[in-house]
Amino acid sequence: MKIIILGAGRVGQSAAASLVSEHNDITVIDTDAERLRELEARHDLRGVVGSGIEPAVLAEAGARDTDLLIACAAQDETNLVCCKVAQMLFAVPQCIARVRSGGFADGSALLSREGFAVDHILCPEDSLVRYIAKLVQYPGALQVREFAGGRACLISTRARAGAPAVGQEIRRLRQDMPEVGVRIVAIYRRFADEPDRFVPCDGATCIEPGDEVFALAATECVPQVLAALRLRPGLAARPVRRLMLAGGSVVAERLARQLAQETGRFQIKLIEPDAQRCTALAASLPEEVLVLQGELADEDLLAEEGVEEVDFFLALTDDDENNIMASLLAKRMGVRRVLALIHRHAYAELMHGTQIDIALTPAQAMLGELLAYTRRGDVQAVHSLRRGVAEALEIVVRGERKSSRVVGRRVEDLPLPPQVHMGLIVRGLPDLQASAAADPAAPAPEPEVIIPRSHTVLESGDHVVFFLPHKRLVREVEKLFRVSAMFF
């Protein structure tokens, strides 16, 4: 696929790196020539210096035969105008724009072909808020990724000694919890003086204390899976009630506003050093959110506000160093769980495995939305994992036995690469195309989450979720599930 990316900032660089690794033809436009040279030196792509709203620059970048434009420059106005110019003058078939303003949404008349000609809006701040809200909902999870319209989840967590499933073979989890639909798809194990190592999973694999375990499960089963991997028998999970947000960034403001909508559930304190910003936040946020002025790493202030009783401390400023130091201080003072927002990919790598429980990179939180638009076949959801190395993928089975390599075939007969793990199948989800032609009065069947076995037969319309430890395996999976008129 030929793709133009406008903007070589953090989001643009992350998108370019991920898309280049999938053998796409990438051209990046930016006004900073030095930044483009550095990007060209690291990746197999082409840089064009200039403004993305100028027709001549878009023409030089190859807009006439481009498949996709991703506009992620710093200014919303630049991204919107770039998409309109690309559609009007070069008939670019698909345009994605990063827009921070809350006044735009997919489906808006402003984004139609008569408007700014944007097919999909990306908002990193909204992506972060949605993702962090899931981490608040599931205490103990390091990652939570949704599939099949929220009916299934991929979670990762750190296994703790004494939990029922820890120290046991994976097959015991199935035997001890037969009513829970769950599949352990990957384990990353700690080793002395080296990075975590991927451990392939089968029924005989033993879960050890300290393992980072990835599991696919029906959404309603997630609390039970987390308990089996983290809690001693008889103990109940402690819900998140008290939160402290360090920094009055846009992400912190939107997160506080969203969580405060659940009246009476959370006690939220937000610390911001700037007096004017504090005033603005106090005026705009619900009264349930207590806004405090002070330095994020002020030990006395944190002690006065009872940081040791906080369930979840989130450092959400735009400064990586401040987030790291505030998180480490909060952890030292007794906070159970800390999250640091880290914009630099290299810093996030360094924080992995330290006292910071979750080092979250904004670009990674929204990268899945972007990748789903670049994939072949009927890919519904993509989530980048393990800092971009691994991936979880949701594909819809299409066609019939004569046109598909998978419809009507058992799982054990599918020519999948050995490392690819089919985690679960969601059957019975409504198909938008079929629903339009169906009788509106007919009751829709309840979707079913299936943990696939060797004898499970795939049906057209199934949503299949895979875990891939290496992104290079993506094309093989997509090719297998592609419908072909010539296949018999």
C-alpha cells in the first residue's frame, strides 16, 4: 500500500515505523528537513520537505497514486485542509486526520466529501482516556484491549506467587475453571540481566511467578482470570476508588471528567503546578474532582493528601521526566499502582520492569486504530503490543467453502504459522450488511464466545482473534483469511 504521512512528530514517526515494517511504501511530509533526514536514516521511507497543504508538495510526495493519506501534523487546521486538498485535486481514496478538537466526530457532515473529506478521525487524547479508563476498571491488568465490539478482551498481568494458576500448568486453569472462557496466548518471562523472553504456550507450559501473562477471555470473565493469576485463594480484588492525577494536561482533564460521571464511585484529586491552569480546571471539572496547586514531586504535598492510601497514581503531564519522577516518588511513598505517560519510545523501554507498573506511550494507545485501516481483508481490530513487537488481530471470516480457505474447516486443518495463536472466536455478532437486509422485527441471536479446540469448525461471520508474537506473521494470517473467487 502506498501511504503519505503528514507530520514527523511522535505520532507520525510511530505510524511510519510500524507501517514500514509491514512493507508499505511510505512518504513522510514535514517542514523540518533535519527531522526527515533522521527518519530516513532509521527507516526505509522517503521524506519530502514542505507544507502538506500545498498542492505542489503533495504532488511531489506522490499523491496522484496514493492509497491512503494520514494527516497527523501538530495543528488540526493543517490536517483538515490537507485532507481536503488531497481529495479534491488528487482523488486520494482514503484520508485519516488527527484532530484534537472535540467538535469533530466520525460521520459528521463536516467530514463528508463535501466537507473536509476525512474518512476517519484520530484523537490521541481520546484514545488514551478510553484506554486508561479500562485499566481503572480492571485493577491488576497491565494492558486491556477490546475485541468484537467489547464482548472479548485481551489482558496482560504479572503473575503473583500464591495465586491459584501460578505454579501450575496452563491446562489446570481450564480444568479448575471450566465455566470460564479463557485462553492463555503468551507468556513473557523475566531472566537475569536480559530482557523478558517470549515463551510459547501449550497445555504443559507452567506459569511462574513474575511472568507477564497474556490471556484472551470473554469480557465478563476478565475479573476471574485476573484473580486466578494475581490473588491468593479467598481474597477479593480491591477496586480502584481513590485516584490521584499528576498534571493538568488535556488527557488528565478528560479522564477526570469521564470518571466523575460515575457519581460516588471515585475520589479524584488532580495536582497542577500552574495557578492559572488550576483555576481553569476547577471551573470546568465537576465538583467531585479536587484540584490542587503544587509541584508534582512535592513529597510534603503528597503526604498531606494521603498518597499512601491512593489506589492508582497517574502521571499525565506532557513532560516525560516529570512523569517518571512523580511516579517513582508515589510508588516509594506507598501507592499500590502507578502509571506514567511517556512520550519517548526509548524512555518507555527503560521503564519496563521497573517500579513503574505501567509505562504508557500515547502513540501505542492509538496505533491500533490506524493499523486497522491499512490491513487487507476484513480486519476489524488491531492492537500493537509489547512496544510494537507483537500484535493482536481480529479478522472476520467471509465467503463460503468454495471461496475461502477457512470456512467449514477445522482449526487443526488450517495452515497457520506455528507461532500464531488463535485465541478465541466470537460467533453470532450482527453483520452490518446482513442486518440492513434482515427483518427488523426478528430477534437477533445472542453472540457466543468460543474457545477454539482442534475440532472447532469455522463459520462465515465468525470473528476470530489471534495473538502474533511477531508482526512479520500478519501477512500470512491475512492471506489465509482472504476470500478468493478462484479458490476451490
